[in-house]
Amino acid sequence: MPAEHAKRREMRTTKKPGRQKKPYWEMTTEELAEATAEFDKEFIVETFRPLTPAQRALWERIKRKRSKSSDTK
């Protein structure tokens, strides 16, 4: 059990590769072009894959959470 907790914690704290440290609105034109180059590719849908069982469970858990709407006041 502790190993599973450590693994989840590591997943949360590990940074994603290619992620920029600087917000987009503070980037120069060249930095912005480099950071967004991946979105210029065609047929990106071919890179998608079905969710793993762990990802599916996480998605279902997130969907179940109640929305915090201002209508309930």
C-alpha cells in the first residue's frame, strides 16, 4: 500500500516533458512558436489511444464529482 501511495505522489509531482515554465503571455514570438509547434501537425487524432484501466478509473472518479455551481446557494 505505501508503494502505491508513493507512486501516485510521484505521478502528481513529475513534470510533463516539453512543458514550458513560462506562461504563454510572457513568451517571445519565437518561444511561443516553439511551444505551440505540436499543434501545427495534421492528423493528430491518430496519436490518440484508448484509456488504460487506471486512466479510465480516474476519469470516472472525476466525472462523479459534484459541480460547485452558484445555483445551489
